[in-house]
Amino acid sequence: HRDLHSFPTRRSSDLVGRTVPASEWKNVGNATPAAALETALWAGAGGDVEAFAKMITLIDSRTQRAAQALLDSLPEAMRAEYGTPERLIAFLTVKDVPLGAVQVRQFNDPQVWPMGTAQQVQVMLTQADGKQKDTSLLLVNPGGGWKLVVNEAIVAKYAAQLKSPESATGGK
């Protein structure tokens, strides 16, 4: 009966209103936006930085440059550990993946973008402690499957957190 909740077994529109607990997320590839969303959540919740890095795309050259600059600003040992801007962003992102559940609120109609077909999804993220957050995620298929979009604002957010770790924890 777990498959009744599985993201990829249904069309994106069938997922609206469904809440899927983290314990049911699986690695189901990225052939559809719903599958890519589930796989990214699965990888992030499991702390699998390598798998999560494969599920994201740095959307444009400005974002790629910003992520590379962030990687270049790190000490040598950290640069060697992460290796690529995508792996660094994946490492920084996995802590934001909810460990409770995700409810799909809305899948917007697909749009044609220069880098491929894109689709926005509105989700309610629930942490293990019950804390909830509404957010909008963008997925794009540049060829070879769907990926979560990382834009320059996301890179800037993580750069600020790295420069001032106490800001991420509510300190000074």
C-alpha cells in the first residue's frame, strides 16, 4: 500500500494534496518532475550528498560562477572534500531537507525555458518536530532528466551562512 503514496506512480496533478512521509521516499530516478522531487528528498533526508548533487542544477552562468567562488573561498581541505560547486551546494542543502513529510500543494503548468522544460511545484515541508514551511521549488529538464534548480539567491544564502554561522542558528 506504500505505492499509493509514491510520487512517481501518479501524474503530478494526482499528487496535489497528498502528504508523503520521509520514511516512504525512495530513489526513483528523475524521469518525471515528481520522481525527481522524491529522489532529491530521499537523497537529502538520507544525507547522501553525492546523490543529491546529481539531482540539482546550477541554473545559469551567474549561479555557476557564484557557486565556484564560494567553493574557491573555502580552505584547501574543504575544497578537496567537496570537489565541485554542485557537491558543495548539495552538502549545504541537505540540512534543509525536511525529515518529517512533504505535501504537494500545486504543480504549475510546464513552461518552456531556454535550458529546457521547467515546472514549479508548491510544497509544504514538515520537519520531524512538526514545524512546517511553505515553499516553491523549480524543476527543469535540460535533457537527461529532471533536476531541482539552484539559483544565485540560494548560493548567496549559503555563502552568508558560511561567513556568519551564528546567523543560521539564530545567534548574533
